[in-house]
Amino acid sequence: MVKEIERAGLPVVHIATVVPISKTVGANRIVPAVAIPYPLGDPEKGKDKEKKIRRNIVEKGLKALKTDIDEQTVFEDE
Amino acid sequence: MNKKIKVIYYLNQFFGQIGGEEKADIPPRVEEGPVGPGNAINNALGDDAEIVKTIICGDTYFNENTEEAKNEVRKVLKEVKPDLVVAGPAFNAGRYGMACGGVAEVANEELNIPVISGLYPENPGYDMYKNYAYFVETSNSAAGMRDAIPNMVKLIKSFIEKDGELGRPVEEGYMPRNLRVNEFADKRGSKRAVEMLIKKINGKDFETEYPMPDFDRVDPEDPIENMADTKVALVTSGGIVPKGNPDRIESSSASKYGEYDISGFDGLTAESHETAHGGYDPVYANEDPDRVLPVDVMRDLEDEGIIGELHNKFYSTVGNGTSVANAKAYAQEIAEKLLGDGVQAVILTST
């Protein structure tokens, strides 16, 4: 899906837990997520902390969308 | 080969008869002898081979803790020293296919133990790990078990008979491994090439000796320059839908996607939304759907002026077992609608 949306002319960031699958399906901008049942959260951390984790991942996604790339890039923690 | 060969069998939590998605996070465990589909394989192999141990691991565990899971598998393989590893079949189950492939990588690449498994060709585990195992082609769901097991048994028998020297993919019934093997031909290359060309000109079938690899890649789009002026949309394969799943998107092999309005939503809640996805434990997504589709955070970013606007619709389908052709078609339609609505960038979340 990421590939087809990008092919249509929209930049996409793929926030995905299993990064190797994201690479195989051809996503160009990839941000690793937390876990399969909760990619953008962590139920054990409590509401506030969990939202911070989610915000952090989404911000990484926005950063990825702002970054010029030539090939598949995984945006890890810096 | 006259002695009975030793086989280690790999299964996920479901076929390993431990449980469904709620058990997908279990670390590897080892059982003596065959389990689940292993019984049918073991019986069919009779005196030629024996499944001595079965490794069972949760699909989510394997994919989230790949190195730990591989360590466990490595330990068992080193201890037992099997002649062959059999894994799956995993059909079109993505995490299971990736796990079978990961096991194959450890066995074949590191320990030189051959691996036989079964996958649907679109399973990402095939593309990723085809070098490391002989993958029999299966149907896309476990309904194909009745054919998958005899096909895998046939390949295992041939493997034993030929002392591990299996022939070509088409002859033996496994999917291409992207490996080139030297062999002697009775005609030289120029003659074979001309023969193929003549067949091609006459519109007849011919079999190429070197298929071109299929690199379907899309060049990255130019980056967004000014996020504060950008309209961003959310799309997910994680199956988030309004409570009650009004479009009845299937929990696996989805035949459709949904388009849902989120104007007025500051975030998603257990009361307003849920997941339709059947490929992961839904408890956490149902409790707070923002964990899959981050509407709450996107609203904050919109309020703070960090993004221009959050698109008032999101698009959702279930990635679990959905065919590539369908996913492609949904995404093309979704992209067209997004472009029509003036969306400039997309965040796509996957579980």
C-alpha cells in the first residue's frame, strides 16, 4: 500500500513494527514502531508517558517526510 | 541414504496447539517428537525420517525479538544436529512466514542444515528468505493444508532419496531460490539461445535460463518543505474502524477498505473505535485505538501549528493475509481520493 500511494505522487512515511516486511514491500521512509499489537503506544507506561511515546514516533515520521532521500531509509533513534 | 534421518520441526503457537493471538507472544519452547501437522509428516515419512523435536514459538515473539528467538533455535539445532529442518507451512501468514524464514537462515546459512518449508508466494517471508530454504508453494490460507502437507512430504522424500541433491525447482516442486547452479548441458549456449529466440518469434512457450529479477520499486517522493502548511492524512493496515465495524471489513484477507470521517474527534477511544484485524491480539488496540492510528497526537500537532491540517478522513484495511493485488488496488483508489482532497503527505501505520 505504501508503494502504491507513493507511486501516485504522495510522500508516505511507513510506521511499522516489522521493519524487514516494510522494506520488502517497498516503503521508502520507514519509522520503526513499538510492538505489533500496539505500534504507537505502550500500555504499561501509563497514559501520559504512552502519549509521549506516540508523539515521539509521529514526530520522527514528520521528520522523515521532511528529509530528502535517494533510497529506502529507516529513521532510527538518533 | 539408509539411516533414518533426523528432523527438527518448527511451528508457530497456533499450529503448535498452544493458542491463538493471545499466545502469539510466547518465547520458543521445545517438545519431544512431532506436534500438530508434524504428526502427518512424520507418519508419511515412515522409516525414512523422524521428527525428533518440535520448536514452537509465538509469531509476535519471533518478529519482535528476532535475535533472542534465533538464539534459542540455534541452541536446539546445535544440540540435536538434525539432517533437515522442516518449518510451517505458513501459507500467507506474514509473521509466521518471516519466522520460518528466520529459522531457515539460522539453519542453512549458519549451520549448513537444509530446510524445507511451505509458503504462499506473496508471503514476505518468501521474498526475504528464499535463498535459505526449499519453499513449497501453498495456497494463501490454512484451508490448503491438505495439499501443502503431501507436497512437502514429497519434497522431503525426494531430498532423502537423492541424498540432499535436489534437482531444479520445477522438477522437484519448490519455488525458485534465486540461486544459480552449474550444470552440463548437451547443447552449447549459442544454440540454446537461438532455439529460444525461434520459439519466441513463433509465439511458442520457452523457458528462460536467466529470469530477470523483479525490482518493483518506487522512487522516493520529494520531501515536504513546510510541514506547517501541509495537509497530512492517516492510513492504516491495522484495521481501525468505527465501533461495530460498519463496513464489515474482514479480520483477514480483507475484500475492502473503509473511509471514515474523524472531523470533531480529538482522539480515538474504546467507545468510538476498535480494530477489525484478526492477525494480532486486539486487546490493546480496542482499549485505545490511538495506539494504532494516532489521531490524538495528530490533533495536538495540528493545534500547535506543526502540521497544517489533519485530513478529516482516514482510510483503513486489514493487512492480515490480504493479497498484494487487492492491497495495491485499494491503495490506488485511496491515493486518488487523497490527491482529490488536496492531501500532501501520508502517515501509514502497520501493526
